[in-house]
Amino acid sequence: QVQFVESGGGLVQPGGSLRLSCAASGFTFSHYDMAWYRQAPEKERELVAAINAVGDSPHYVDSVKGGFTIFRDNAKTTVYLQMNSLKSEDTAVYYCHAPIGEYWGQGTQITVSS
């Protein structure tokens, strides 16, 4: 059974940092690209960052370029999102995802506020 378990969220002040983790299971993790999405209140879910199966060629939405870094550890079947210089508009529930079907975890809440 495909599962994603996100963790690392919380409340942080503007300009602060957080690192999210997503532990994946139920499929051959090293064969799939991975991505982080987020969904803010009353907004559609959007792609934030993606990385290919071997950990190369990261892709970022323009609004997080220079502040967020996606990376993965295939041995641990985990994908990470290092988030620096956080802004209030980064407040959302963050999810990881693989193009293996409509499987989603519970997400982890990030709230950026002073």
C-alpha cells in the first residue's frame, strides 16, 4: 500500500526556517520522481518543488526559488524540503507526492506568522 507520512511542520516567524520530511513506502521509491505540493486555505493545491528519481534536476515554483531546497535519500525512502527565508504567504499544508496514482498523505501544516 502506497503511503506518505509528512512531518516537520509548525509555527515559525517570518524569515525563519523549517525542514520537512516525507517518508514514503509501498512502492519502489528510487524509481520515481518526487514532489512537494502545498495548499493554502481557500486555494488550490500547487506544486512547490520536484526532483527526479536519482536526485538531480530540482524544479521549483518561482515564488520559492532561492529559498527552498528539495532533496532525497533513496536509501531511507525519504524526500525533504528545506525551507529558508519563510514568508507569510508560505503558510499552507504541505504534502509530498509521487506520480504513482492519487495517493496523498495527511500533510504537515506550516504557519508563518509573527
